[in-house]
Amino acid sequence: MPRLVDLSQEIYQGMGVYPGHLKTVVWDHATHAETIRLFEGGFSFHSQGLMMCDHGPTHVDAISHLDPADGAPSIDEMPLDTFYGPALCIDVSHVEPPEYITVDDLVQALDAGAHELERGDALLIRTGAFERHGGTAEYTRRYTGLDDEAGQWLYNQGVKVFGVDSPSPDNPISRTYPVHMMCRAKHITHYENLANLDQVTGLRFTFAGFPLRIRGGTGSPVRAVAIVED
């Protein structure tokens, strides 16, 4: 049986979100004490309400989030095979903020591993942000990101999707967000706020990160999973 590695961060009230995004709120909608009075024989139920940004927790961006053009696909319009397939994880966690991740950093991380990056792969990039600051206010402020050339390198390698264990693949000190602009131009999407990439660094595996079918959604929370054949 394959080993399943959860690459998702928890969803909870008070969790850190990208500055300016909707806060995550969780509340009890109906409790066991309230609903037991509605039935006979002891049956009751507990349900909760959730309010969150479609870019709040571990999530994937829709092309429409990046591209303002008419006809840019929303999350429900993107092919399901976008979110599933062969993957590789590399480690650039030695690059600390506010520095940028460069092409040299990506190439050296690939060379340090035992596997080749193939066209059509998903590439997950361990920046170390989640391990350094996950669950703290620093997580949404202090992280590194790819520079312009590194973003173009991803496209040149033919990756299908990519993802980072931080709030954005762009450095928060940037005013131009070149990686997002590359994604807009090339219609390549990416995952943000991944977790536990230290458990799959250097491995080849199958990645699954399916979005909710949100009509017109600009993105969606996902349960990202690495399916590892040991």
C-alpha cells in the first residue's frame, strides 16, 4: 500500500491569512444539546458554520484569480487533471527572508536529489516557511520567494503546477509579483500554504490537491496529499 503524506495546513479560527484576505471564522451552528430535543430515541447532531477566503488555508489559485481577461477559467472550469499527477519536491530552505530564491538555488536543489524533473510534473518547493513560523503572525510576513528568472525557469521546465509552503511564491518585499505575473501570462496555476514538505523532500510521488467545485471561484481550499510508493 502507498504511504499518504498530508501536505495541508489546519483550518481554524484565528489562523494566519495573507494580509487583506478574509479572516477564517468557525462557529457552532447546531449543537447536540439543541438538536436532541427535535428527535426521539436519543438522536442528535452537531454542525458548524465556516467562513473563509477561497485563498485562506492550503489552496490552489484559479487562472481567473491571476488573469483579469474575460474567459480566464474559474476554479470550477479548470480540468481535474490539473490537480493530480506525478510530482517532485525540492528543498531551498537554506534561503532565508528577505532574500530571493534564484534559478541557481532551484537547479542546485534538483542536482542534490536522486530524481529528474520531467515535463508535466508538479514541483513542490520547500522554503521552510511553515516549519519556521507556521501558526505564528510571522508566517504571513516573513518568507522568501522566487525572483523573476526563477519564475520563468519553472515555465521553461514545463511544470504543470507548482506549490510552496508559504503564503505566496512571490517575495513579500516585491512590488511586482513576477511569479504571479508569469502564471497569468502562461496560465500555470500554483498551490500556497502547503505543509510537511520536509517529509517528501527529494522524493518522487503522486500529488493530489483537488479544489472544491466553487462556481466562479477564484481559488479553493484543498486537502493536498502526497501518495508515496515506498
